[in-house]
Amino acid sequence: MLTVRFFARLREQLDCEWLQLDLGADLKTVADVHRVLSGRGEAWAAALAEDNLITALNQTVITENAALQDGDELAFFPPVTGG
């Protein structure tokens, strides 16, 4: 089981704080999760297509080719801005 969390503006756009996905043959990498979630509808596709989206696996920022394991926590954050 993979726990997927959404933070800040993403959580509000998707009206979803977290969800769980069963890992299987179609979910081996972060890119696979991104594809599956984007397929949930236009709002999901738009939110996850945002430039500079930050993705963390078990609290470490990673790239989309990172492999997933049972029990992992994947988090999506909007870009951080500030001054």
C-alpha cells in the first residue's frame, strides 16, 4: 500500500489531503502514480501538471523515476515561493 499526500494549494485544488493506492504491476515508479492520478480527471491532471511541482518519497525530494515500495509515503507540494 502506498500513501499519497497532497499539501497546500494542491490539497485545496483536489479537495484531497491523502489517499492510498495498491502497488502493482502498473505502479512501480513515481511517474506511474503521476499518470494514474492525472487520469482521475481534468482537475487532477491540471494540478499535477503544474510547473516545478515538488515530489517527496518518504520525506526526501526525488525525481519521477524513483521506484516505489510497499509502505512508502509519496507527497506532492506546489512550488515554494517567498522573499
